[in-house]
Amino acid sequence: GQSLGYGFVNYVEAGDADRAIGALNGLKLQTKTIKVSYARPSSASIRDANLYVSGLPKAMGQKEMEQLFSQYGRIITSRILMDQVTG
């Protein structure tokens, strides 16, 4: 399964998402600089707590992304989008 280099992190608390953006947006990981911003809300209950992360290193796995973002608060869900052909 090859990462597409982007994913989502959904926090319980909106303030945690804000802290993660402040700390991680522009962070250099390996040869990539990640971009962290608010995702379009799919419901009012996750507004301002759902983050879009792009520029992830292709080798970064789900566990590594969760370890990086869990420093800023409790995560409800997270996922790295994968190539549909390779899984």
C-alpha cells in the first residue's frame, strides 16, 4: 500500500486541532514539508476539529502519523489515504 501523501486527523477538542496546526504546519519530515489545515467539515459536530494533512512522506504509516498528532490531544479518527490500485 503506497501512501498518497495526505490524510486526515479528527480531534475530540477543537482547541487541540488548533494547537496541532500551530505546531505542525510547515514541519519538515524527511524531505517533505507538511501542510496542516482545517478540513471541510462534514458535520457541525467536527467543525474546527477535523484536519487535512498534506505533504506526508510516502513511507509514513498510520501509526507514525497518529504518534505525531496525538501529542496535541485525543484523536477520534485518523487515516492516510492510499493508492486504490495497490491498497
